[in-house]
Amino acid sequence: MKEYKTINKIAGPLLFVEKTEPVGYKEFVTVTLSNGETKRGQVLETSKDYVIVQVFEDTQGIDKQTYVHFSGEIIQMPVSGKMLGRVLSGIGTPLDGGRKIIPEDKRNIQGEVINPYSRTRPNEFIQTGISTIDGMNTLVRGQKLPLFSGSGLPHNEIALQIARQATVTGEEESFAVVFCAIGITQEEAKQFINEFERTGALQRGVVFLNLASDPSIERIITPRMALTTAEFLAFDYGYHVLTILTDMTNYCEALLEIGAAREEVPGRRGYPGYLYTDLASIYERAGLIKGKSGSVTQLPILTMPGDDKTHPVPDLSGYITEGQIFVSRNLYRKNVYPPIDVLPSLSRLMNSGIGKGKTRADHKALSDQLYAGYAEGLDLRGLATIVGKDALTSRDQRLLSFADTFEKRFVMQGRDENRPIETTLELGWDILSTLPEDELTRIPGDMLEAYYRRETTADEGD
Amino acid sequence: MEVSLSSYSSNTEPRIYKVAGPVVIVENLNGRMYDVVLVGHNKLMGEVIEIEGNKSIVQVYEDTELIKPDDPVENTGTPLSVELGPGLLASIYDGIQRPLPLIAEESSFIRRGVTIPALSREKKWTFVATKEVGDTVKGGDAIGYVDETANFRHHILVPPYTKGTIRDIASGEFTVTDTVCTLEDGTSLTLMQRWPVKKHRPFYDKRWPDTVLVTGQRILDTLFPLAKGGTAAIPGPFGSGKTITQQQLAKWADADVIVYIGCGERGNEMTDVLVEFPELVDPKSGSPLMDRTVLIANTSNMPVAAREASVYTGITIAEYFRDMGYDVALMADSTSRWAEAMREISSRLEELPGEEGYPAYLASRLAEFYERAGRIETLSGGEGSVTVIGAVSPQGGDFSEPVTQNTLRVTKTFWALDAKLANRRHFPAINWLKSYSLYQDQVTPTLERSYPGWVANMKRLMELLSREDELSEIVQLVGSDALPEDQQMTLEIARMVREYFLQQDAFHDVDTFCPLEKQYMMVNLLLSFSDNAYRAIELNKHVDEILDLPSRPMIARMKYERDYKAYSKKVSTQIEKDFNELFGGEKE
Ligand SMILES: Nc1ncnc2c1ncn2[C@@H]1O[C@H](COP(=O)(O)OP(=O)(O)O)[C@@H](O)[C@H]1O
Ligand SMILES: [Mg+2]
């Protein structure tokens, strides 16, 4: 056993241990305080002169009398099919008073890199019942699609509505939810757990809780534990796992803290230069694998500091994930629920999940046209406030009211309203039919022929 | 409990001193810069990147988990090299040229320490010798060929800096390591050769790129053309279309060979290429697109040092095909991830950082990379080219950041992606006011010969679009209704150009690829409509009347027409008819 009492320096979550025998990079570490309390950590740097250990819990109480034990192994977590229905802490200890989980296997929480050659391209449409998502930013099984939100916005409601309503049409399959709280408040966590209990989702779910009051450094491993569990359920048990990770911004703050303690050269806005690589090691843990029946779909939530999408956390996330759903403060203020702004939103996998045989042949063209019309309508809304509505041409006026109708009828829906994809598409056509047919240049002629409402019944210009 | 340092071995064998992520410091290595070393008991591949006293700094291409101080290190004494020979095409490799399909036979996940040769040692190729005993050959000369696919002739070249008289040569069935030719001095030549990736392959001379690389993407070919052997940068924030543009080029560019490097990006995007390319047919050769493609995949969650290497691996393969006299196009998506890999390594080395933490040598590395593009005269007097198209992912979408700026300094085509356009689903979201091509003057004379008026048309389109920009500033102040009719007409024509011509749907069967001739016809129709429209305005017709003409939506649908020649004629006749009716007897 390699155990030492040679801590030389303590800086934030980091311990500098001297005079050790050779210790492996990323080795799992336990630290034993003089009062018997133990804490866990990991080797961040190792050399003949000293070893840097990152402790996952707070370093309070650690002193030079503390024992540091190096395990010789990387961090592994016990996994089991029996984890379903359990509530665990941010480092995997049961919080629900239930029985100890008897491991079926142990897995490296860093996860392994899926060979791109072994991936299956995600292409199954998940119906969420939310028009702005299904119609215009379609979620696909195995996708990583985050909610980009701001503090105080109803991202949790949206995530819950998705978790509640998500179905793959024509299939009754084994579906599981892994919920991972990263530094969120007790109330927020309760909101999720209560809802999971109410809908029975908890029986088919695993909850990991790192709350705002828990040590921030623990946040480095909580999402990794959650994803290790999700992968186990997906690829060993064949579940289709929806993984909700909230709030990724708190995760990044924890990384920032470690970077600062190590006195690293920072990248943009103080965040470590490896933030992209680190986030990728989380977000890339989604998808489908050839020859395996399950899947991991990720729905991370992040709050953009100052609602700024150029902030490194949303920015680098957007570069890795397969699109993003924007929750907008503007729409929220206008009492639009769900306040999803479709313009900056995107589902990169939409094209492989929609169309003939999946949703409907006109889906893409319809979506593109809605985008084009709404974007132009919004520009004109800005213009109308400056020059007045009357200074606009009749075409422009039509687009202006199109944007309003779009928000009121297409975007807005009830918290429990679960719209089938047909309903969403028909709604789209109702709204588009308030515009003259020949202005719908995004839509091929045969589709206009089939779907455009010649006798428009839509309430024009409301 | 406590141990003294003496528990470490004290011999002078190379041993690990320190491990910090992908950076490992080794004592007593006695190596040279860029030597490949094998680190630890698993023999993980790494490369010497700095030497200081008795310590060598090594970047390791694989995860360094559980590597310990005092672990052994072995020096191979050779720099990181790639294998070049038959079997490259249709392959997918990781950043250090390990074949991913073979790795996948073991597990769906990538394990460490795997060593599988890049080119199959078992497969036999039919070699046809084109040189004879007694011929003298030198580096770059072809001694024969292998028909690697139905439509691709892989020339077997004498490696650079080798020369002599052939003592022995024979056609037949050979593996890549069999000797197919022996020189008088005993040098034996095989179908395969190796080349160190960080060194460019030699050529005789560089020439001006003067032929357009046809991409079938309207905004590129017509407004901002790229030349064979040229360089292009595609910067843009996330979701603006870098990857789709790169994939479109990989699919449709009229190059002989495509090298596509997924550098630090999504795993699923590589899967996309793997699924799609074998299904798509190369319009030029009639074979599956995959047959002319080499994929290098270092996804964002793979080790960063290998990400750094992936770009060099790719460009070396590209140069190799160039040396056979082919036109090669290389896409790197994204060069920013490559730069970030450099930053990560540099920060582990505690080097003095430059702007935004990037190393001071960022600019020179980027310049060296793009410098490996070019239209060249090969060592044997032929001509080949490597075109390099690099995606750039500026943080926060801000083009003033170091990677974008340093790239723009060395690339000659700039396709500026714009989030605003992407948000409204105007694709390709290339901003026509910011983008440019410095190859325009070189490549347009040939285009003009085939398509008279090409240059003038292009200039008219650009003028129209910048006029629209000026006018929309006025609209912002007074509203669109306040503009005089002719200016309103300008806005409408510009809208037609944007929506009917510039917008192009990569996912539409027909629209995804637009031949040059079709582009030319579309522009002619638009300009003919425009000329007539202005004349109508002069004759006091109203904008609304003109917009209602049936020929207008017909122009809009042209992009979806497969039989574009017949359709173009139809539309042209309709335009004439529409305006004749509109002018009534007034037209002279
Ligand atoms: N030429 C195009 N035609 C149609 N859609 C496009 C085109 N270019 C981009 N898109 C859309 O934009 C999305 C993002 O494009 P992508 O190339 O992945 O962006 P980036 O690489 O810049 O993040 C795609 O998923 C696709 O829906
Ligand atoms: Mg991309």
C-alpha cells in the first residue's frame, strides 16, 4: 500500500505530496484526516519530486498530519441494473436510505472513446410534443441537445416536459432517465424528483445529486458518474437513456477553480485553455453503437452568464453538442411558454430524423419557410418601431403579422400540451397560409399543391 | 511510510520523470527533436518536442492514465511518419494513421497501445511495371502503377532523394512490403514508402494556381472561386455551416483525391461521412465518392497530442497523391481545434503564452501548414496540386481572435460564415459582403472562354448586392414604402438573387450540386429578368405588377430542376412573353 504523510502544500482543492514512490497519473486517491474522516481525490500531476492530488470534496480539516493513500487504480464506479430507482449523491453514495448497491461491474468514470467507425448514425425521431422542437429543431435518439438558458427562466419545466412526453412513434421500448444535478438548489432538485415520482419515471431512473451546498469540486465527477451509469444501462442493458445534466455552467465553474488553484495559464475569460477538450469528454458520451440496442441521448442544461451566448460555456458547448435550444428572456417576458427562440436554436441531426417515412415529406421545407418568414418578420418588427407600420410595404406588413401569429399559435403551448407531430405540421401550414403562395420560395411546388390552404381559414393579422 | 528518493532506479536508462496530462518528461533519453518514443509499459506512442539538459519533453498521442515516474521509455530514433502506398483510399485513420475499422474489430471503444499498420501487410496488389531493367530513375519517377480502384491509378514513385539504375523489376502480385524493384546499388523499392509528417515532400517548382476548383456550390464558384492548389479559410461561429460546407466540398469538388481531416470535432460527423460517401457517386469518375477519399478522424474526445498530429498526417498523404500528378483537396475541420491542441500542450510546458494563451509560434505553424498547399511541378516534371480548405471556429464567433487573424494572413480565399444568415436558414450562410477570393483574376479567363459574360455577370451580381446593402440602411430610417420604385425594384431583384441563386440546399438531391453551366444559366435568367424589370419601371410600371409575373417563381424553382437546360429555355421564353405582355405595344 502506498500511503504517505508528506503533504507539503495545500492550495484550494489541491494537495502537493512529496517523497512518494512512483504514483500513476490519474490514480484514485483517498485522504484520511486525523479524526478518521476520509475524502477522495485523483492525481493531477505526478513526478519524482512531488505529486499533485485534486481532492473532490472540500479540503477543510486537511493538514500535514493527513494520510494520503494512492490506490494504484483509476477511479472506477460500481454499476448495476439495480441502480434504477435510486437517488445517489454527487459521488455515488445512496441518499435514499435504500440498500447498498451490489455492483455487477466496475467502470472507469472517464468513459472510453467510441470509435467513430463503430457509431451508428442517429436517425430516429423523438417526439417531444413541443412544436418548436419537433417542428423546427427535431430531437433524435442518441443526440446531445442542450438547453441554452438564463437564470430564472423555465428551462427546468421545459426539460421536464420533454422527459415526460418524449416518445419514439410506433415503439414501446425500454426507456430510462438518468438525472444529474450539478450545483443546483435543493428546490430545483426537488422539482425534478417530485415530478419523476409523480409520473413514475423514477422507477426507471437514476438520480445523482450534487447540490449548491455540496462541495463544488465534486462536480468534476458527478456528470461522469451519471454518464457511466447511462452508458452501462444503454450498452449493457439496452435501455434508451435520456440523460439530463443540469447545470453545466456550475461544472465549468468547478474547472475554473481547479485551474486557478494550479496557477495555470488561462484561456478566454479566465477559463482553462482545455475547457473545450474537457467538455467534449462529457458531451461526446452520447450516441448509438453498432450492434448494441440501447442509446444515450443527452439533454444538458446550461445557464448563460448575463444571457451572453458568446460566454465560453455556451460557446464551447455549442461547438461540441449537436445543436442547442435557446430559452429566451424576451419571449418569457411576453408570457410565451415555452419561451423557445427558434432563430438561434438548431438541431444538427434534424435532417436525418425527419422526412418521408419518419415524420412527413414536407417537414423540412415547412420548417425552412417558417424560419425564413419569422426571421424577416422579426427584423420588420424592429423596423416598425422606428419608422412606423405604415411606412412598410404590404408584403412587409404581412410578414410582421406572420411573426406575431407564429409566436402566439406555434410557439406558445400548454405545459401539459403534448402535440403530435401531425398537429405541429398542420399548425405550421395554417400559419404559412397567411402568406401568399408565391412568397413561399422555400417550398417545392408539389408540396404547396398538397398542403397550402388555398381557402385560408387562418386568422390573418391578429 | 516515507521513502527516500533512492527508491527510484538510478541507472541511466531512459525513465519517466514527470507526467502531466499528455506531456511526459523523460530523463536520459538522448534523443533528437521529433523522435518517436514509446512511453511506459504499454508503449504509448509519443514525440519529443523539447530537450532541456538531460530532460526531454514528450507529447504522448494516447491517454497517459496510470503512467508513472520511473516507467521505461524507448526511443525509436525516427520521427513520426506515415505509410504511403496502395490501400490509402477509402480508409479511415485516427490522428496517427491507425486504421479505425481494424481497431473496431477488437472493441467499439478505442483502447490504448494498439499498433496496427496503416496499410495491410497481407493484401496483394497487381503491380504493372512501366520501367525496365537498365533504366535510370530518380526520386519522384514512376516505376509502375497499381489500379487501386476501378477508376484510380496509383502510381508507384521512387521515394525522394533516391536515384539509380534498375537492376531488377517485375510486374505481378505484391504486398506493400514486397520488393518490386531493385536498383544497382542494392536499394530495394516497395509499393509502400514512409515519410515524416512534419516535413513537406519535395517538388520541383511552385506555379500560380490558375484553374478553378469547381465545387458545384453557387456562391463559391460564381462569386468567390477557389483555385486548384489554392487555400481557403472558412471561419464561422458554431452552427453557421463550416462542417456542411467542408462536406459539400469533399463530395463535389472536382479533385482526384480528397483528404478529409476531422480534427477535434464530433464523432457522429465522421460517421456521417462514412455512411454517406460510399452511397454517393463521384460525378467525375462514376465510382463511389468514398473511393477517392481518405479520412482522418481525431474526434474532440480523443487525445489532444494526436489531434495536433492529425493535420500533419493528412497533409502528408495529400502531398503524396499530388506527387503522382493528381489534384488533391484537403479539408481540415477544424484548424482551431488544432491550434487549441498546441495551446494545451504549450501550457503544460509552461511556455510563455501569447495572445489568449496561444503559443507564440501559432502564426508560424499555421503559415507552414497552408504553405504546403500549392500547384506544383513534381520532381518528375508532371503537375499536381494540393488545395487546402481550413475551417476556423472562432471563440464567441469573434473574427478578431488569433487563429482567425493568423489564418486570414496566409489564406487567399475567405468564406465568412455569418450566424445571422444561418439563423434565418439562409444556407450556405456565407456573407457575400465580407467574403473574398484573391484567385478571381487568375481563374476567370478560362471560365469566360466557356461562358461568355461570366466576369461581367459576376460583377453585376456583386454590385447589386452591395447596392442592396446601402439601400437597406436607408430603409432602416424611412421604411421600404418610402423608396422610389426603381430602388424598391433593386431590393426585390437582390432578394431574388439571394433566395433563388445564393441559397443552396445541401440536403436536396438536385440542389446539392450545381454544375457551372447551370450556375451560368441561372445568373443569365436573373439578369435578364432584372434588365426587363428596370425597363418596365422606366415605362412607369409598378413593382407589384412585375413581381406578379409568372416567370418570377419559375426562376425560383430552377435550382431544383435536374434537366436545367430545357427548363432554362422555358423560363427564358416565359420572361420574354411576360414582359412583352406587360409592355403591351409600348416596347420598341
Ligand atoms: N448548405 C447547407 N444547406 C442546408 N443546411 C445547411 C447548410 N449548411 C449548414 N446547414 C445547416 O446548419 C447546421 C449547422 O451546420 P454545420 O456545418 O454543422 O455548422 P458548424 O460546423 O459551423 O458548426 C446543419 O446541421 C444544417 O442543418
Ligand atoms: Mg462543425
